[in-house]
Amino acid sequence: QVQLVESGGGLVQAGGSLRLSCAASGRTFSSYRMGWFRQVPGKERALVASIAWSDGSTYYTDSVKGRFTISRDNAKNTVYLQMNSLSAEDTAVYYCAARGLVSASYNYWGQGTQVTVSS
């Protein structure tokens, strides 16, 4: 059974940094792509960044380019999201998710972790 467990959320002042972690278990993820999504009340969940477990290729949505970095540690089966220069607009629940490389949608999700940026 696939499990994705996020950690690292919390309260931070604007301009500060946080690092989110997503520990993955339950299968081999070498043929998967891992994503970080975020959601604010009243809005749809949106993809923030993603990384292919196999070759480390990354994607970032425009609003986080240059501020957020997604990475993975194969030995620990963990994906990270380093978030710098945070602003109030980054406040959201952040979710880790996984999809097969040939799958169109993410089908495994974590429980989410709250990130609150105070201005």
C-alpha cells in the first residue's frame, strides 16, 4: 500500500524559509513522478513543482521559480520542497502526490501539511 507522509509545515514570517518533506513507501517509485501541490480555501489544488524520480527532471510553476527547489533522496525515498523568500501568497495546505510516468493524473496523495506565512 502506497503511503506518502508530509512533514515540515508551520508558521513562518514573510521572507523566511521552510523545507517540506514527503516520505514515500509501499512500492518502488523509480518510474514515478512526484509532485507538490498546494490548496487554499475556495480554490482548486494546484501543482507547484514536480520531479521525476528516475532522472531528477523538474518542473516549477511560474510563481515559485527561483524561490522553491524540489529534490529527492533515493536512499531515503523522500522528496523535499525547499521554500525560500516566502510571502503571504504562499500560505496554503501543501500536498505531496505521486503518479506513474505514463499516467495522466496523480493518483497517490499525502494528508497535507499547513504552511502559513505571516506578513
